[in-house]
Amino acid sequence: MPVMPGAEPFFHSGGSTGALLCHGFTGSPGTLRPWAEYLAGAGLTVSLPRLPGHGTTWQEMARTRWEDWYAEIDRAYSELRGQATEVFAMGISMGACLALRLAEQRGDGVAGLVLVNPSITADTKLFLLAPVLKLVVPSLKGIGSDIKKAGAHELSYDRVPVRAASSLPQLWRLTKERLGDVTQPVLAYHSTVDHVVGPASMRILQETLPSGQLTVRECGNSYHVATLDNDADEIFAGSLEFVRSHSRAGTE
């Protein structure tokens, strides 16, 4: 299946500190490509994989589930650890949930987390109804490109494959059940206006993780896809500062 131009995965060999970036549901590596390139330019070893079924067609994505997406993140993690002595996991939306899941599974193998508008619960009607809707309709209107910045666009599907969406509640449930196992420092960015992910996910994080472990920064001039929006530069710079502050290897 041909990959859409701009949706290709990205890998850069740099220093001993690695960053694994996870894009979101129905999105593509293009959503995080500027972030990945920024971190690579700062000397980090950076991996930005393309999740199965993404960046091609929504029909192909309909044949995949959350287990497929997490398996690719875990594979990319193992590859990255082959070149870096420590790995920071970063992600947007569902990708942030996958990063949390990785931290739960890999423990000390993940040095820290940077999350952008994380999605860890079914706080929209689409995902609440998906297990039933998959029996009736194959797809619904897309949720991508929720961006405030004029002229900016996210490379994502214009349709949501309902069968793939119906697998998300299990990912959210398993991730929430083990949030207490996340001991790494966490930096989370939260858009004050988000038309895709509601406030419940961030509230769960704040209720579960101690304030000394979780730092939340507001993105007041961006919508859901903040990595392509007006606050992107602050996210990029803040994530690098976070990595350098918590790196066991020292400043890159």
C-alpha cells in the first residue's frame, strides 16, 4: 500500500539520548515531523514511526487495532535502544496514550514522557458509540487537522474507520489501570480549546500522578494538533529542556 507523501517515518542517528515520537489516531508522522526534526537538530537520536494503517487509506486502517499500533511503538523503542542509552517517549493524542503504555510496560527503560493533548479516556460520543457503530457503518467524518493557525494543515484521514476506533476503549482501560506504575517524570501540554479530546483525560492524569511528577503547561493559542499550531515552538523547546533536565547522560 503506497504511503502518502509526507507520511513517511523518520529516523535520525544522533547522541546517546533518544526520543521516540508517537503520532495520533488517523494522523501520520507528518503531525510530529517538525518536532522530530527540531530534536534531531539538537543532537538527539530520534525515531518517529508510522503506525500500521496510518498514512495510506482509512480502509487499510480499518483492518488494524490498537495492539498493532502499540506493537510498532514497542518495535521502534527496541530499535532506538540499540543506538541510545536512554529513551524519552513523546506523543500527541492517542500517541500520548501509547507513550504512557510504553512507560508502564518498559519501566525504567523509559526516562521520561512528554505528552501533548493526551487521549486516555472515551470523552467524546464517537468513541463511546464506536463498539456499536462498527456493526452499522464503516466510517464517520474525520477528526484531523484541528488547528487554529491559519494555513496550517495536518496530513490525516478525512474519515474515521469505526472498526479501528472501536478498539480504543480497551487501550484506554488498560492504560488507566496501570497509570500508578508510571514513575517517570511527565511533561504534559494541554490546549485550552480542543475540539477532539475533552478535559477528562487531563483530569485523570492530574488525579493519578503526583504534582511533583507531572508538570502541565497550557497552550492558549492552539487547538488539538498543537505540534503544528501556534504554540509548537514552545512545545519543541520545552520538550528539549525537559530532556536535558532529566537525562542521565547529561546535556547533549
